[in-house]
Amino acid sequence: MEDVSPRALFNLNKKDYTFPMKKKISMMDIFKNPRYRGKHVVIVAGKIFTAKTGEGAATILRKLEKTYPTKIPEVAYLPKERSLILWM
């Protein structure tokens, strides 16, 4: 194993450093969780954001666009249980 001096560790750029996440959150995990039923869900950078209305979700997306400009968010609406969805 290579010895690394404290100065070399201090000089590491944040881009060179990767931190492992505890668990990667996927949209499938969100769909399985009844907690998010009837809400708009946005996942970006491993974080979950929820809104009750579409307008609230749009506000969250505008803020996230400024906070995480290089990340692409996943957006979904999870209908309440026993909701009838009509498709034409």
C-alpha cells in the first residue's frame, strides 16, 4: 500500500474525491413506499423532494436547477391508492 502524506491528502481536489452513498435511491424504491402516495416526487443527487401540487413541484425544480445545475432530476407523480387513471 502506498503511503500518502497529510499534505497530499489536504491538496486533493473535491472532484478527485468520491464519497460512497449509504444506499442509492431509485424511483422504484419510491413507488414501493406508501409514504409518497398522492405526491409529486423529485429525486436529484440522491435526495428526495416532495410536493403536494404540480405548482409546488415546479418551484422545487426551479430551485434545484440553481443548486444542482449539472444534475438531471427524476420527476414522478404517484397517485393515491385506488385511484382510477383513464387513458385515451
